[in-house]
Amino acid sequence: MTAPTQPDAQLDLRGVPCPLSFVRAKLRLEKMPAGSLLEVWLDPGEPIEQVPDSLKMAGYDVEQIEDRSNFFALQVRRPALAPVEC
């Protein structure tokens, strides 16, 4: 088993409802350098059900989702080429 990848930054979005949790995660990723890894903490329910898929659709790479009992840790990488907005 490989060691977990150390994130470049963390964002605690526990208690933040959808779609605001997605918007905040996306804004944080947009400020990070290409190739950076962000760890996002999300509540169970709608946030963990919606945010990973929304980030994938926006062009980000969801590398890992870890259940930490009371919340989920989502590791998302900003791609080398930033997603293009239409």
C-alpha cells in the first residue's frame, strides 16, 4: 500500500451547504498553481454526493475520497492545463 499523498492545501467545508461547497472548492482550486493537490473536507449527504461529480465535470481530477467517520476528505488536483470556462 502506498503512503497517502500530502496535499498542498486544505479547505474545511464542513457545515457549508451545496452548491456553496462546490463554489468555494472551485474558487480555491482556481487560485492554486497547476498540478497542486487540494484536500477538501465535506459533510456526509448532499455535499459528498454532489461536489466530487461537479468538480470532475468542471475538469478537475478527483484522486481520492476517504471516509473519516464524521466527514469525508476529498483530494482534488488542479490539472496542468486549467479548465476553460465557456
